[in-house]
Amino acid sequence: MEEITDALDRAAPGHFTKTPPKGAQAQMRLLTKAAKGDTAAVAARLGVSRRTVERYLAGQRKTPRSALRQALAREVRRAWQPGIRRQARKKAATSTGITVEVWAHFGYTAPVGTTDEPRLRHLTVHLPPAYADRLFTAQEQGAGDRTMREIMAEGFQEIYFKDGGRAAGLEVEFTRIQAIDVQY
């Protein structure tokens, strides 16, 4: 599961200036346009056949089943207003940073005499633009969730746990995300 990538994608609609299309036919049109007319690519993204995509485009089908409805919503959210999304990400990566609220297990590698048992924590941390830029760049390059977790763990380590140099030698491990929300 790509929890961090999904959280970054869920943050984008807060910047949209118009609402995305609601009907299945309009959503399929949007995805087909974003894929430059390649219905096979749209079908692969949605997990359906090419013919199913063509039927929705022609208006022969109107009401998608639950799995397709969820896939459509996810993919439309990713494809809607790419220019607005790009501007918001650029602003976060250059000036404002991102705010991450997470329920997850954090483990530590620290000097002798301290506990390193992972434990559940609820954190809300503002990560500076450098970490936002690294996360967005990794996502655009198709990095997996492991890479995204490492970047985020480093940000939590430096900003929250070390607090500007307080705990030298502390290494933070970020595991078992129960809930994550990102705002930028």
C-alpha cells in the first residue's frame, strides 16, 4: 500500500479552483484526454478492459460498480487540474513546506541506556520546503513507499526528534502507519 503517495494525492484537491467531473462518462473523457486518447492506458490504470472504457465514453454504460467507481475517483483526483497541482507543489517545495499529521510507530537507534522499542505516536509536524521537494520529486520519479518513508522519517528525525541538534546520534525508523494526512 502506498500510504504516503496517497496522502500527497489527497492533499491536492484543497487547491483546485473547480470541482472535478462527477459522471462516469465525463470522468472517462477526462482520463482519456489526459492519456492523449490512449484508452488502453486508461483501462490499465482503472483495472478494466479497454472495451469497458469505450462503452463509458460512448454512453452505453452509465453506472460503474463500486471498485470502478473508487478507481475512477482516485484517477480523476490525480489527473484533475495538473497546472494548479504543479503550482501548489512548487510553492510547498520552495517556500511553505508541508504539514504532516500521522499516527504511526516510531522506533529509534540511540545511545546505550535509552529505549529503542517502536511505539505508537500521534505527531503533527511541519516539514520545511527541502523535505517537501524531496517527497514530490521521489513521487514524480515513481519511488516506492519505502523511499517515501525514509525521506519522511529523516524529516521527523531532524525537525521533531532532534529539534535542531538536541539528540545527536538519534536515528528514527518510521513504520506501521495507521493514519496519515498531508497538507500543503
